[in-house]
Amino acid sequence: MDNMKIVTIKLFVLLLFSQLAWSQTNKAAYKIWYKQPAATWNEALPIGNGRLAAMVYGNPAVEHLQLNEETIWTGKPHNNVIDNHSLLIPKLRKLLFEEKYAEAQALSKEKIKAEQNGMSYQPAGDLWVQFPNHQKAVNYYRDLNIGNATTTVSYDVDGVHYTRTAIASLTDDVIVLHYKASKANSLNFSMHLNSVHANKKLSINNGLLTLTGTPATTEKLEPAIQFEVLAKLVATGGKIAYSDTAVQVSNATDATIYIAMGTNFKKYNDVSGNAHTNAIMALNKAVQNNFQTLLHKHTAAYKKYFDRTSLNLGLGDQINRPTDERLKAFGQRFDPQFIALYFQFGRYLMIAGSQPNGQPTNLQGKWNDNIKPAWDSKYTININTEMNYWPSEITNLSELGQPLFKMIKELSVTGRESARKIYQARGWMAHHNTDLWRITGPVDGGFYGMWPMGGAWLTRHLWEHYLFTGNKDFLKEYYPVLKDAATYYVDVLQKEPKNGWMVVSPSMSPENKYLTDAEGNGVALTYGTTMDNQIVFELFSHTIKAAKTLNMDLKFTDTLTQLRAKLAPMQIGQYGQLQEWINDWDRENDKHRHISHLYGLYPANQISPYRNPALFAAANHTLITRGDVSTGWSMGWKVNFWARMKDGNHAYRLIKSQLTYVPPTEQKGQNGGTYPNLFDAHPPFQIDGNFGCTAGIAEMLLQSQDGSIEILPALPDDWKEGEVKGLNARGGFVIDMVWKDHKIAKLKIKSNLGGNCRVRVNAKQKPIIEGITVAKGENKNPYFEVPIVAEPLMHNHISLKQPVLQHTALYDLPTKAGKVYEIKF
């Protein structure tokens, strides 16, 4: 045999083994798995279909499913707007402009109060399934397969192999459990429903386990929600016996449990539905199908979302270890597949928690077992709700933002009341919290609650959706929401006395203080904070662009343009930091979890290394001085910050900090981390950290906010080779890429909308494809128009240290809608 044939055979064998290795590891790549059942909620595994959700514990002897339905909340239709608050606003503005900050804060805390400060998201109930003599199970295994949205438990007892599979069906709107024994007539168990709610009723009628109930009275509001949980058992072989509240199965071979839930909720201001009708209709439809049919339909529907995007950061030696062990070892062992798993887990949670026509994900997604959850599990709209939807566009789950868009439209209705009654303004607004009933008044009093920017921040998701999809019908539908949000600020902006800038007053920089009064109380209330200025600048810019795109309201855009020019510019303070407030009040040792004044860096695009180097350097200084240690959601935000700083190693450091094991019983602290089931730990659990990190990993690989599509903008040294498919860029471009030795090797671009595709790549690499040219001037593609940001004010002549960036080059490629372009290097 000649040498050429030997080399060819060796190469073939090597390729075959590598393919087999990847095939074997790929089966495990999307599994979160354990050698033991869950002992606590933070070890249980989440399933969901947007409306329904469950946590599966997987104990062999006593299975426990904790159940949720997205519209079970305390309270009833209402708004928490207090009419006489309008009398305080002029007084607060006057005090603030007179620099009587502590006095203004004290007045705000004394007078800005409401009886209702947001209702609580509630659990539905619990399904308990008891298996006699299964305490002695061996060969135990439990997993959540995020590749097909199933959770499985398996074990052996006395030579019989038992398997349990659970799904929250995306197609049939039920939760379904399938239990199976390897030996005929070996399945024996009893099951019953229960609930932590005091006001509940349990019964069995016509073979249906039924739980009905209502939440408790909260903040003087009687509950309007009525809910019903139905469970029906179908078994093969054996016998089924019923008592008053339980079902007994004897000597079956397999069994399927169908769980349906319904409430009387129809809309934020309408609870005229029928809980029983909604539950029984879903159940009756589902039981016409066996488990395999439901599983096939569910998996196919799920994979249409999930399979759009894949991430491969290489192979490690940890993939065959249980997830909790991998998490504990992550800081010491290189485990690139764990990062990819964590990235995809965020996408899984979005698919499972946010489906069209439902409710948006709240502070805990859709998974909550407490009648008094942390922060009521509300919609906290000074960062957390928005963070939940950061991955939706870039990770190819665009339509899953629809529940958020719907909520924004509903807030634009209820928010008219708060605009008119509190601020005597047109348009609409919302403060820093809302709930199922779409409240828009201040929540939690005059320190935290006096932040009138929550609605404006939410509107950026509307404009971003348009930039990613180019859907003009969507833009036309939601343009009134943008316009009315901008109209509110046209009416409420005030001229501050020192510089004549137009500012929001009163307001604050979320949850942070700049002063301590004589009694030691924190002072947050002020005017013209950096974040407020950035949000108003962005809202006006988006509304102007939307109006021009739709060729309407041109006189109104003139008004916005003139006002935008009078907004306070960003400022660089005494330490070289980006100032958080209108005055240089920043504390050099401030480690606060909120870094709100970097909103302009992320999620907005007002701070660029290429267009605003001074601001970029100041933002870098701010991030360094604030430090890395923070709560889970704050770490998620910082991953995105450092990705926008083009510092992949620092972003990766934050990911590693976030992937620090937190014991499942730990419920307090400010150090972030991750629970054994990969839920984000604030602690306690908040889902926003999961979504923030997923978005941050995508931002490390692809950015499109700065006039071009930037390839591998923040690649860590440890991610030497990899491949990602299906990331979305603004302008309707879908990106696949392969990189080797930290350099892009292959780039595939699908153009959904056509138009110029401007790419930014490492200057040492030259893209090769017919028609590509070196870019000149501004990008003519309207989806990549960038804002012209005013030069910052610098109050000291300090030397700004510019971060070191890789040298990049810009290229333009004309594209046609529907075409795919493969670029070589």
C-alpha cells in the first residue's frame, strides 16, 4: 500500500472517530442530569408551555410536580394611581431645583404611598404520586433534555426498570406524565392533588381529580382569580380505584396522567372567563391522544424554535458528569460544552416561559412555589423584565417577544391614567413595577417608586423587533404606543436651572443613592439622571425614525428633534467615570448592583469605541470600579457590558462567576451564582440572570448595533475554536460562523430583507466573495442607522485610558432578500 493511501485511510479513520465522538457527546450536550432526585425546589427541573409550568422533583417513592398557571395572581383589575400625588410633583421639582435634595426625598417618602404596591404571582397546586416500596430504587437517573423539552426519570426496583417522562405540551396545552414498567403489571401507585392556598377544594368526579381555589386577599384587594386544576389517569392493564380525593393504580404496565389548568382571566381588565370550561376543554381534547402522539407533536413544535440556533465551543472531558458536579467543578475545569448548555438553557426557558398570546415571563419566569414570592414575582421594569427578553431577537426567538409587546400595548392604556393624574401630562407612562393588572403608579413608596421611566424603557423592545425583522405592519400597529410614550416626555420635561437642559424631574437612578441625609437615610430623588437622559434620547430617536419610516407625523418629529437637542449630554466626572447623575456625585468605591447609567452602552447603542471613544473609556472605568461581584441578574448585565467593551476575557470571567455553585437552600445574599438546576441565584432565584447571560454569550460572538455586523467582537482566549449557527443580526440577517485559532474561518449570511450588509472583521483577515468591497462612508442600510450622540462634558482635564481593541476593517456586500452568501477568508 503506498503512502498516499495510508494517509488517506488515517485521515478517514480520524474523521470517522471525531464524528462519532461528536455524535456521542451531542446526545449528552443538551441534557441537564443528576444521579439523585431533587430534595428542594432549586434542584427540581422546569417544564413549561408558556401558559402552564411545572417543577418536576423525580423522587422514586414520592413524585412531586409543583404546578403553575400564568394568570393566577392575587388582586383584581385595578390601577394603583393616587390622584393627589399630582399636587406633590411641582413641590418636588421646586425643592430639587433649589438643591434641597434631602428635603425632597423626605417629602417623597412621606407622601408617595399607595395601598396597592403590585400583586403577587401565585402557584396553582401540587401533584403527588406515591410508589410503594420504591424507596430501595437503584440505577437512578434524572434529566431535563432541552433538545426536545422533556424531563425523564428512570430507576430499577427488584429487577423491574421504571421510567417516567413529563412534558408541558406546546401543542395541546396540557402537562402530561407517562409512567412505564419494563415488566407487565408491575406499576402500582396512588396520586392526589393539593395546594398551598388556604381557599381550595379537592374532589374527584367522573374520574377527574379536581382542585379549585382562589388566592388570598392582598393589600386590601379581594381576589378576582378563580382557578381549576384537573388531572385524569389512563392506564394499560391493572385496575384503577377512586377515593374521595385520590386515585389508586394497581398492577398496570404503563399509565398516562393528563393535567389541565384554567382560570377565569381573559384580559387585564376582564375576569369574566370560566375556569372549569377552560380547563375541561383542554383536557378533553388532549385525552383523545395517547402519550406518544402528544410527545411527537410537542417535540416537533418545540424543535421549530430550539433548532434554529446551535453553539459549539469545543469538546471537554466533563460532559459525562452530572450537572451539579459539573457546576461545582466549573471554576477549576475547562468545560466549553457547559457554557453552550447554559446558553441553550436560557433559550429553553424562553420557549417554555413565553409563548404568543400569553403573559410575559415575570421575575421567576413562570415557575413559583410560594404564595409570598420574593418581590411578589412581579414585572420589575427598571431592568429585570427587559432582561428577560434580551435573548429573543439575537438568538432567533423573535416571535416569543409577543407577550411582552402585548403587555406594553396594555400598559399604554393603563399608563394614560398615571400620566394624567400624577403628572398632568398627555401620553402614557409607567413606573418601575407592574403586574397582571398592568398597574402604572409608583410601587414601594417614594424612594424606589419615583422612577417614571419603566414604560419608556420597554418601548425599545418594539423598535428593536422592527430592526431585526423589518416588519412594517408591526411597526404601524405599535407606532401609537411609541408616539404616546414620547408625548408624555414632551409634556413633562423641565428646564433645569444651571444649564437650561431639559430633564426628567423628579426621578432617580434606579435603586441607588447619591447622598445620605442627616439622619443617615439614603437620598435617591433628583432630576436629569444619566439613564433618564439616555432613555428619553433613545425614545425620541426611535419615534422619529418610526414616523419617517411610516411617512407620518412629520411635525411631531420636528418637536422631538428640537427637544432632543436640549437634553443633557453625558458627562465624565472627576475619576474618569461616566457620571451617574447630573452632578458629579459618584462615589469612587460604589459597588452598587445597578449600573444604570451604562444603559447607553447596553442595551442601547449610544456609547461606541468607534464613534464615542471618550465615553467608551469612561464606561470602561465605571465597570472596573464597580467590580464584578454582584447579584445574579447584575452579573448577566455585566456580561453584556463587557461584550460591548470588546473584552471577551472579562465577559467570560463574569460567566464563570455566574456559574458558581450556590447551595439550593441559600435564599439570601448579593453574590449571584447558579443553583443545582441551573436557575439563576440572586439569591433567591430570579430568572433574569439566565436570560442575561444567554444574551451576553450571543453578544460576545455577534453584534450589530453599531452600524455594521461585527464578527467575533469579544472572543475569549479560551474559546479558541467554535461554531455558531442561527444568530440574528439587525437588518434581517441570519449568521452562521466557524472560527479557528481565534479567527473567523467561514461566514454564512442569509439575507431576509436584502440591502447592504456591512461586516466588521479582524483587519488581518480579508473576506473573499464576489461583490464585496471596502466600506466607505455611513452604512446606507436604514436598519443600521446610528444615533449622533453629543460630545460628553468633562469636568476635569483628566487622562482617559482607552481600552486596547483589535484592529478591524469594514466591508460592504450588496444582498438580495432570500439569498444566502458564503464568505471565505
